[in-house]
Amino acid sequence: MTSKFTELAIDCADPHGLARFWCSVLDYEVHDEDDGIVAIGSPMVPEGKNHLGPVPPTLTFAHVPEGKTVKNRLHIDVNPTDREQGEEVRRLLDLGARYADVGQTGDESWVTLADPEGNEFCVLADRRP
């Protein structure tokens, strides 16, 4: 028996706002809200971690008082499923993302963005599921 990746916990100032952003990015829905914590996940697998096989991970946003201060050591990569990378980047910027500089050279095949609270994530190119 092995473990499976079921959720990613993200500290933030505004769990509801960040959950709305990521629901829009990933086409997820809110699965649970309780005492400063909002969990979102795929509507395709509502049973999440109780599903026997691999599942899309749940994102859990927890309110914390301190702000983000340094570059993430772990980040999310997203892949456009129905449009080109540039179109997806524009969509995400319209949702509230912004460009992030984490030391890129300019030769990368991905685009680094930050969510509304500054958490870096990458939009990959030509890796459609």
C-alpha cells in the first residue's frame, strides 16, 4: 500500500477570495467551508480522498495572520486544456493573476504568474492532457 496525493494546503489572508480565484482557474467547486478554511476540488470526483484510485487534488485554503514573504518552495503548474498558452495566460490575468519574476531567463517554455495573494504558479505550454 502506498500513499496518494489528495490535497495541497495553502496559507492565505482571504481563504474565500483565493478559493474563488482557483475555482475559476481549475473549474473546481467549493467542497467545504469551516472556521477560516475553504476546501475546493474537482466536481468530477466529489468523494475526493475517499475515491480508491488517483484523484485531482483538493486545494485547502486556511486563514493565517502573517503574509507571504519569500518565493514559494512548492508551486502549482497548470496546463491549458482547450486553448493555447498565451490565451490561457490572458484569461488568468483577467481573473486576477499577475506576472511574477522568480529569476527566469526568458528562454523558459512556461509563464510564471502569481495568484492574488502572491503565490507563484506556472502556466505550461503544449502539455494538454
